[in-house]
Amino acid sequence: MRNKKLIPFEVIEKALDGEGEEVDAVLQRYAKRIKYLSTYQGHHINDDIQNRLKVKPVETLLKFRFNR
């Protein structure tokens, strides 16, 4: 049985190849968490913080290697 919380292997593999739709799928997976982390006491802080948080999953994705 698959864990629905995990991003499918195929999506990660295609995102590593630079396919934009799959990179967007990875960002969508973390969209709620990014929104939550860019708020303070229930108020939206700013778009700069949200954009910085969006960069982290992409950076991690680019560092990801299957052969480790």
C-alpha cells in the first residue's frame, strides 16, 4: 500500500529531469505548509518569506540523488 503523504517516485524522477509540471507538483505538495510558515498569529507576513520558503524544496530536489 502506498503512503499518500509521499511524493510518487515518478514525479521526483521527472522533476529531477527539469520537467516544470513535476516541479510544480512538488511545490503544491508543500503549499499548505509554506503558507502556514509564512504567517504570524494568523496574519500573512509577506510574499518575500513565502518565496524563500518555496525555494527550499526546489533546492533539496536538485541535491537529491537516488544512488546513495
